Amino acid sequence: MHKAGFVNIVGNPNVGKSTLMNLLVGERISIATFKSQTTRHRIMGILNTDEAQIVFSDTPGILKPNYKLQASMLNYSTSALVDADVLLYVTDVVETPDKHADFLAKVQNLSVPILLLINKIDLSNQADLEKLVEKWHALLPTAEIYPISAIAKFSVDVVLARIQELLPDSPPYFAKDQWTDKPARFFVTEIIREKILLYYDKEIPYSVEVSVEKFEDEGKCLHINAVIYVERDSQKGIIIGKQGKALKKVATEARKSLERFFNKTVYLETYVKVDKDWRSSERELKSFGYQLD
């Protein structure tokens, strides 16, 4: 009998959700950096085998919203509690278990199987890990607890095997050759945004959104025009940099990653525009593809 289901990944920022997602799916779908709020959307990655189809969802880290963009991000995380067949609650050995207790309370009320993954165990020791497992068991007594290290690929295969056991019997939800629900343009914006997260400091990466204005597939090559939006004129200057060097570095690194991602030659042109306070504008957020309801 074929199995299929939705496995949603939730947790606080910076616990390794995106790294885990990419590892489970076997594709580089979610951008993963050391900065919080890297993931802004709910991103599906589909793992297909002869016996099963596992539809993973990576979600933004749980946070208290300060503006409408963050409210949208929290909506994605909350919605993942509603339609999961299996929930992966990812934490790590650094954060305190009671962080964002209101979200955790919603998790406690779920009736679906919960796998609590304590990530980054390479940063801990056996005694501290045992104490942490006890704390989490008290908070989520119905959850199965798995200490893992996504970066070292430790016990991820054990988690994957358990997920497959828990999936309901079902035909596949998507075509067996499909590996995500997102269009190609989405990954262009994410890869460019990843480079900005890596190369700029402070508030700059969080004030940036990327939009693809041209995406032409000519078989062996792609022609892409992308606009980097910022909220202030001063931010535009920082993104471009002296003599355009900073923007050129971002564009060059993004082009290399895009060529690896699409396995094609990429011609990428990038522009920077100011869109004042886009993070707090419902109209602008919707135009960038965010869900606010």
C-alpha cells in the first residue's frame, strides 16, 4: 500500500529547520543562513519513493510580530499546525524550552503524531542532553523525542524512517516527479536574498525584498532581471556599495548559485529600487506573494 502525507516543520528561529528540510528532501529548497528570519514563506519540498510521498513544509521561525511582514510569517507557522499528518517540532540544545509558550500551548493540543527533534547535539554533552530531554518530555509528553545533528546528518535517517511509518495510507497528492510547490521565479528571489543575508549586516537584509521582472528560459540558458527593493534611500546606497562593488558581488554569487540550481547558464541583471515601508504595507506584501489572512 502506498503512503502519503504532510509533514510540517515548525520551531523557533535559528534551530536548523531549513537545513533539516533540505537534508530530508535531498534538494536545496530552503535557504539556510546563520541569521534569524531567513525563511519568510511556507515552502514545500516533496520526497518521492516507490512506496511513499512525503510532503515536507518548512516554515518561518516563531516570533512576536512587530510589523505586517512578521505577522504573515507567523501565520505560515500557525497554519502548519492545522494540516499536518505528522508535526516535526525542531528545537536545539541552546534555546530554553519555554520560549514562545503561547505557540507551544497550541502544539500541546494537537492530536497528530509529534516528533520533537533536539538539534545541534554536537554542541552539548550527555548529561545536559538528558536533562533537556526530561524538560521537553514534561512539556510535550505525547511527543517522540529524537536528539539529532542536522549539520552532521546524525539520526536524520532514523527520523525519516519513523515519519514514513507514521504516514497514512494514501495515493500521492502530487505528481511523482514534482519536488516542490514553488515556481522557478521563487527560487531566484530566495537565492538572491540569501546572498544579501550573507553579505550585509544589521537591518539591511531584513529591509530587502526581491522581485523577478524577467525570466526567459531559452533551453540552455536563462535570462533573468531581478529588482532588489529596500525601504530607504540610504539602504539603496549600502546595497549598491562604492562604485557598485557590493551589488556586483551579490549578483555574481547569486548567478553562480542559480547556475548550479537550474543546471543552465544564467544571465542575471539586478537593479535596486526604494519601496518605502513595504514591510508594513498590506498591498505591497500581497504583491510580493505573502499571505496575510
